[in-house]
Amino acid sequence: MNIENEKRNNNFRDATLLILRLVVAAIFLFAAYAKLSFWSVAPAGIPEAMVNLTKFLSVVEPLGAAALIVGFLTRWAASGLAIIMIGAIVILRLTMQTNFFTAQTGTGLDYNFLILGSCIALIAFGAGRWSIDRWRNIR
């Protein structure tokens, strides 16, 4: 009986980690896609350092997302994406004085902290069974 419960719990955990990896990857892929326009024309009034950072993120975010999708070096990819989110939170708070909660007047930091928490969960628990990481560990 305990073996069946443990197997069911492991299946549930692995499915949850797969879903979490795919959702976080989709968010970062969409964010990187939105940054691609900075390669052709930067919006007026944005400092050059911020434009260069945005270009860098438009390359790095899809790489991290791709690693999460297939579950390759998941803890490292999630760590890198978590650092990006910490940077985003700091920049939003310092430059835009963004509030914590999203309101009708604008976005908040709650969304960024949610993504950061998801990355931390992937760092803590890894990719799960349905991943290249798991396949590499079995061999």
C-alpha cells in the first residue's frame, strides 16, 4: 500500500515539475520575443545601457527557457533565470518605484516574485523524471 502511494506521489510530483518547467519557459520565451524589437530600433529616451541589457536578455532568456523545456541542466538554467528576475525586481523598484501588488494603475512586483518563486522551486526540486537531467543521471 505504501509503495503504491509513493509511486502515485512521485508521478504527481514529476507531472507538476514538468508543468512548472513548461509554464516558466513559456513566460521567458514570450518575454524574450517582446525584447527582439530592441535589435532594430530602440525606443527613444531609453539609456543605451538598458538597450544593451535588453538585447542580452533577448538571447539569454530563450536559452534558459529551452533548457527548462527539455529539462537540461535545469537547476543551472533556473538559477540563471532567477538572477534575471532578481535584477528585474531591483530595476523595477528602483527606477519605476513599482508597488508590490498589481493594480489598475499599473503592474506590480507580485508577478515577478511569482516567477522568482517558481525558479526557486525548480532549483530546489530539479527537473523531475521527464527530463534530460533524469536520463543523464540514470546512465
